[in-house]
Amino acid sequence: MRGATRVKWAVGVTVVALTAAACGSSGDSGGSGSSTGGSGGGIVRASWGDPQNPLEPANTNEVQGGKVLDMVFRGLKIYNPKTAKAENMIAQSITSTDSQNFDIKLKTGWTFSNGEPVNADSFINAWNFDTQLKNAQLNASFFSYIDGYDKVHPDAQGAKASATTLSGLTKVSDTEFKVRLNQKFALFPDTLGYAAFDPLPQAFFTNRQAWLAKPIGNGPYEISSYTKGSKMELKKWDGYKGPDPAQNGGVELRVYTDNNTAYTDLQAGNIDLVDDIPVTQLRNVKSDLGSRYINEPAGIIQTISFPLYSPRWSSANSAKVRQGLSMAINRQQITDQIFQQTRTPATDWTSPVLGDAGGYKAGLCGQECTFNASKAKQLIAEGGGLPGGRITISYNADTGSHKEWIDAVCNSINNALGNNKACVGAPVGTFADFRNRITSKQMNDPFRAGWQMDYPLIQDFLQPQYYTGASSNDSHYSNANFDKLVNQANAAGSASDSVSTFQKAEKQLVTDMPAIPLWYQNGSAGYSTNLSNVALNPFSVPVYNEIKVK
């Protein structure tokens, strides 16, 4: 899932419906989805799931909301849809002589869809809002390296903020501002394509509730309407001045609680794009869709996380139980039999998409991520056995075909332990409900988790999920040595030194096993004959703005 944070709680606002008139679409008739043929006016009808939180850039850290932000906003940088390389978008230049003080110059001519200019204040005001403790933005910790963050957003339980603005932000002019970090961080510019750093218009601060009802961005699309549990409609913004305008008239995101239904609708012509092919259809998808099936490596890893705040998993010996459970999972067998070459057994906590330069190291997890039934049984016994003699693995039942692989994981554990009741899957109805239970610390046993990279660096896989206090740290894992190594890695003088230090931190995860790496995931999608130029980016998200409707 997207994003990372140290904020403990999400804002309690729920977007129920946007009141603007709906954009033009093909409805549910199953027609071409195009109102103007090949002239760029057609609507892309795509499967989707309701986002967990309101669509504030710094308050969205999961995939479904992230898809919308990627269409509605543009930031200082953008990640190349083919290579994931960070490239300037609104930034004209980002320079530094010491990897700690950065000068950011902006391109002129950018505006929000309400006509407001995108300028230095759009970023400074947004970043100050995003980091204020009282605003409880889930992605606040992405700003933690900016000087003054500890004053605006103190980490200590019950501590009060002593400032409302980041001292490390300085406006030079409408087209230039400076950022001072609290330590060296040479890779800082590469993080600035993530949605948390997006600008916000003055309209957001003037009337936040009105903005939440109809978010205003500066990207190639505008939100026209949203009915929770049904669909969101986005239309092409004709005033967009960026280099990547929409090649279609808009996108209709339809909510599905079962991806098998979405796939059936794709085959029936009732929808044009599904970016989550059901596991049950992987054997047939090539014959069903032919060249309209996409299966590409992506920066995604699937894991099983443990609620280390639960008494069931908080003892020192429970790390051995977690290691044993990892060794009881036959990853190769599960990926071969269930996933049909769309998954690869994981041997670390990152993704091969990063490459060596980005921090991926095959085999880093070692024997703890290698199937060994006898050793698994031994370690679990040494750790005191399964808590209560039995575990459940929770998952959301609405999207992702998780039941099949959760059942397979439990079967593998049960077979290794010689106990067919040792592990069982525990479905939760919807993704939003599932995530709410996790973020409110209501889990007592392991649960499925996944990470879709925000930018192609090892730091993004490790720090957001496992650094003390990071709110994408769903396990609430805390280890002083891990945190120290992460801090050292971020302050390293070169990219190679940074990567090697991050890998030392990753070795600590082998010892503590707060989450079990399962497999690296490909992005998979299918589309109808109504569409062309369909692709997934390295984050496994459709490049919506490039899709053409016939």
C-alpha cells in the first residue's frame, strides 16, 4: 500500500458524496464508452475500491486513494511511467551544495483548476499544514527531515507542538523557496514526486470542508462526482498546462467489492479496465484477453504483519515464533500453483524492481525466508508455541483475491506443524474496514499487508513501515538499532553508502521478523477492445492519462 507516516490517527472526516454534476460517460450500457469516438472525448471505465481516507495528499497512504491523487495532482517531481525515475514536473530545478540545504525553483504558468496560481506558497502552506500535529495527516513523517519538524510535530506521547510552521522552509519569491533539512539527505529530491508533497490551493485553507467535498487539484483531471460505494467520475481538465495531458475525456472509477465480478464485467463489455486480475482467472486470462492482458514486474511486496502491541506477540521469545512461521510457508509452491507466474518468492523486504543501485539484495533474509518444515516446528516450540495454540490471518475480502493465498499459507503452516487447526484465515468485509481496524490497533493476530513503493529506493520500503512511530508501521515495531541504522543511511555521503547501511538495517528485520516477506508481485491488468495505449507504471497503477478510447 502506498505511503508512510508517523502520525498515529487519521482525520475523522468522511467524504460521502461530491455535489458537482457528473461528467459525461457511457453509463452502464456496455457500449464503447466514448462520446466522441477517437477525438479524445471517450470515458475510461475502470474498476476501483473506495479509499480509506479523505483525498488530502498528506492523508492518503493506500493504493485506491493514491490512484485518484495521481490523476488530480502534480507535484515538484513525477516518476517516469516506464522507469520510475524521478523527473522534474513543477520544479524547474532542485539544487544543493551540501545535501542538507536545497534551493527549489518553480516553473511558471501552473495553476489549479480553480484558476489559482501554483507558487511557492502553495507548497509552503501545504507542507506546514501537513505536518501540524493537530491536523493528524497520515503522511506527516515524510517531512520529518525538514528542520523544525520536531517542534511542529513532536513524537513524544502527549507532547504539544511548540510551533505551527516548519523553520526549514523559506520563501524567496513566488517561484522559489528554500528547504533546510535537519541532517544530510542526498536522496531528498527523489522523494518529492510522492503525493504527500503535492501543493494545495488557498481554497483548501479558506474552507477545508468544502474542498474535501470537491477536491481541487492541478493535475490533468478534475473530480466531478463521488458516491461512496458506487463510483467516482473524473473529467479531463482542459485548462491543464502540463506536458502530460489526458488523452481521453475522463475516467469513471467503479467500486467493486469482488474483483471476480469486475473481471466478468470486463468480459461482458460493461467495463473497460481491471487492474486486479483475480487469482481464480489467472489460468484463463491469456486465452480470454490475449494481448490485452498485462503482466509486468512492479515495486510491490506482499507480507504478513504481526501486531506487536498485542500481548500475544509482545514477548521477546515471540520473534522465534514469527521466524518459524516464515519458514513454515512454502513460497515457491504457492506462487507456482496459485499465482501463475505473477509472483516471485521474496528473499528480502524490498523489490527486485529497485535493482542493486536502489537497494534490492537477493537472499538477504537467508534461511528465515526459506521453507524448512522441521526447523519451523523447532523454532515455534522454542518460542513457546503459537499463542493460545492457534493463529488467524486477517485479510480484506472485497479485493485482491486474498482468500486463496491466505488459505494456502495456512495450509502450509498447518502441514509443517502437523496440526490442521493451527492457522485459519479471517476475512474482513471491506478494505476500508480492514484498514481501519489496523490503524486503530484492533488486531490481535497476524494480518496480510503489502507495500507498493512510493519511489524506487530501499528507504521507502524500510523506513515508512518499520521505523519507530511511522504510521505505515502497522506492526508498531520499534528497534533502536534499526532506527539508528536508518538515520545513518539517510545521512550517508553517497548513494552506495546509503544503500549498504539500509541493508544492515534490513538484517535487523531478519532477527525480529515484525513482518514475514512472502512474494514480490507483478502488476496485472486487462482491458477491453474499446481502449488502446494501456500500460501499468512500475507502481502497478494504470497510466490513466495516456489511455485512448476508440
